[in-house]
Amino acid sequence: MEGVVVVTGAAQGIGAATARRLAAHGQRIALVDLRPEAVAGVAAGLDADHPVGGGHIAVGVDVTDGGAVAGLAQRLEGDGESVRGVVNAAGILSRAAAEDFHRSAWDLHLAVHLTGAFALLQALHPLMRRGSSIVNIASVGSTFGLPGRIAYTTAKSGVLGLTRTLASEWGRQGIRVNAIAPGYVRTEMVLSGLRAGTLSEDRLVDRTPLGRMAEPHEIAAAIAFLLSDDASFVNGALLRVDGGLTIDGAF
């Protein structure tokens, strides 16, 4: 199937790892991130390591900005592109007790993780075709509570509702919509918590049956599977990629 795969949050972490994984398998990637210079650097690396016709695309877009999201869709349409896949990997994380959590931070979390994801998919929908596939990034926080991360867990739980409803609607158009729920991954989001002392690597590892944290490329592999024809009859699913964290009752 022709077309680009749009990956948000593509300047680092799971988004960048996913872009690299897909590009290594011959996909043309439209890398989207709030930081245009950083995402351009990732795209340049893809062009060097995994060149494709027309080159990989880097676009600085704030997914909370409806006009910027619409502009991305217009640019792709103007270039005659179709969209074969979308990965909603843009994300933020703030930590505070629920009673102290600031409303502006709450609004921003929902805007990035949930409203931004929906707005992007809605804008790109006219460019999708039968056989297109979407992967939304949920979290272990979609399935249990994460104290101190009220906005993050609420937004990520909403991602599951978004995924299931779009899978029900767009599946009839031949567009598959799934989600993954990563456990603790060595990304800057998690590493910042370790540095700040709000997370303990020893405790995280102890609670994970596989006895370690994930690397971004392992999450990217799961995303690539859900986007691929190997998952051609998988729709509306949540794939947990957490080393067994959410099924182990030992703790």
C-alpha cells in the first residue's frame, strides 16, 4: 500500500524509535513534533540510513493547535500523499497530588494525549484508504491508577475509548484502529522521574515479571506489528507491552 506513515512525538523516545523501525522496513515517514529542529534531525538520519523516494518528511506541529494540525493535512494532500498509517506518540507528563494539580496542566494533558490525537486523526481521515492503520499510545495507567499522575492516567484512559469507538466506526471503512499500553520504558519521560526521585527503578523492575524496563525499540516493534498486514484482522485491540506488570498480583 502506498502512502506515508505519520508519527507524532517523533523527535525522541517511542516516536523516534517507531519512525526508525518503520523506515528500516521501507516505509516513508512523516515525522511530526513540537520541536521542528529536533525532528528534522531525526528525519535527516532516516534519509541517510533508509532513503525513500521523495525523502522522509519532518514537520513542526503542536498537536494541541487545531490550525497547525489542519495545515499538516493540507500539506500532505497538496503533495498528493495518502496516509497508510498514523501513530499518536506525542505525550507529556506532570506529577502532583490530585488536590494540588493545576487546571492548566490538566487541560494540557488532555489536549496533547486525547484531543490532539482525535484532531489529528479527524484531519487525516480523508487521506486514509481501505487498509490504513492507526496505533494510539495508551499506558499501564489506562488500566490501573498511578498516584501523582491524575491528568496523565485520565487522558490515557480516554485514549482507550477513542480507540474502541474509532475502530467500530472506521473499521467498516477498512481502517484499523488499535492501541498499545507500554509499561516503563527507558524514555526521557521515565528517566526524568528517576532523576527527580519520583520513580524508583528498583521498585519498577521488581514489580515487572521480566525483571527490567523496556527499551523504546521494543515498543516500536509492537507498533510496527499492529500497523502491518500481519495484524490485518486486529481492530479495536489493546496490546499490553509491559513485561507482565499489569497481570502480576504478587506485589
